[in-house]
Amino acid sequence: MIPRHIGIIMDGNGRWAERRGLPRKEGYAAGLAALRKVLGRAAERGVETVTVYAFSTENFARPEEEIRAIVKVADAFDRSYDGDMRVSYMGDIYAFGDEFAEGVESVEARTAGNPGLRLNIAFGYGGRADIVNAAKRAADKGDFTEEDFAANLSSAGLPPLDLVIRSGGEKRLSGFMLYEAAYAELWFTDALWPDFDGDALDEAIASFEGRERKFGA
Ligand code: IPE
Ligand code: IPE
Ligand code: MG
């Protein structure tokens, strides 16, 4: 079965640029180009939703200039996107200023009725922060089940997370969808994100298709 919802930790952009003697910010532009291709292949393969990790709550610790470069790439995407995907964000988009938030709201509104792949962008997002926020909201309502709780996460309304892909060689989640990944299949590659392509996605999907998912039973 094809995964309905794939999460991608797009790591290795900075190293990709450094290895070419380029400023790290060039890695983020190259990363967006790779993402466009991967999303095209995901749509062809019948994947419903792709959530990409583009900026973590911990990434606020990066140098100001690097943060600005990442925000600029995302903002340019938001303002220019005119394809058939439905684009949404999860995370604290207001932490990046009003202008960025306005671009996010614009792309979400423009694409809300689109028939294509759902692209969900985790930006200013951290799994721990998301769980804590959900807990606060759920607690306000009193006694709650796992299902009630999950309805308060930023991922509410998305299909269950089936597969998490991480590029860049590290084998960790770095705070990505901690609650949702409980039974996701994991796939890691040493490829740096700008070098990741449709064939690499096919490889990850093929691996997923060969897994036996037991969910504890
Ligand atoms: C991951 O790429 C994307 C963001 C953090 C925005 P990195 O910037 O972490 O790239 P590397 O891991 O340093 O190569
Ligand atoms: C994870 O990558 C976050 C994103 C891809 C947005 P990092 O580069 O920030 O993760 P660590 O620091 O290696 O764990
Ligand atoms: Mg990294």
C-alpha cells in the first residue's frame, strides 16, 4: 500500500552548500527545488499528504542571517505558488513577523479548494511544543480520550502519519511529529536534501511497501 501521509525531515541543506563552497543560504534555495520535484512524484504516486519539516522550534537558535534566509525561501514560495496543491502550515508562523504570516495566510486561502496533493509545512514547529499546546487545550475541556487529545494537535484533520523520511544522514526525529510518529515507519538516507529526488522517494515508498506493520498486535 502507498503511504497516505509522508513526513519529510529535509535535513542537509547547509552541508550541501558548504561542500560546494557556497553560502549556506544557497542550500535552502536548492532544497526548495528538490522539494518541488519530490512533491510532483508524490502526487504521481497517489500520496495524499506530505508534511515537510522546514523550521523547528529549536532552529530559532540559529544565526539571525540563516533564519532570515530560510524564511525568505518559504515566503517566496508562499507568494508565488500557483499550482494545484492545497498548502497549509503548522507551527508558530507569527513568530516570523506579520509579513511572513500574511504570505502564509494568502497561500492557504488561495489553495484551500485545490484538488491536488496536500502540502503541510511545519514551520516554527516542534513536536513537544505542539503536544504541550494540545494538552492545555484538551485540559480546558476536562476528561479526554486519546482521540479527543489528538484533535488538539496541529495535525488534526490530516491522515495518520505512515512514513517518516529523513535525509542528511542523522537518525533522529529532532522533534518532528512526536505524537503522530508513534507507529510511523522510518526511512533514513545519507543523501543531503538538495540531492534527494523522485527516485529516492520511490525507494522510500518501496521500503514502506515491504514492511509489516503490526501496531503492537
Ligand atoms: C535543515 O537543513 C533545514 C533547516 C534546519 C531549516 P540544515 O540547515 O540543518 O542543514 P545541515 O544539516 O546543517 O546540513
Ligand atoms: C531538523 O534538522 C529540523 C529541520 C529539518 C527543519 P536540524 O538540523 O535542525 O536537526 P538537528 O539539530 O541535527 O537534530
Ligand atoms: Mg541539520
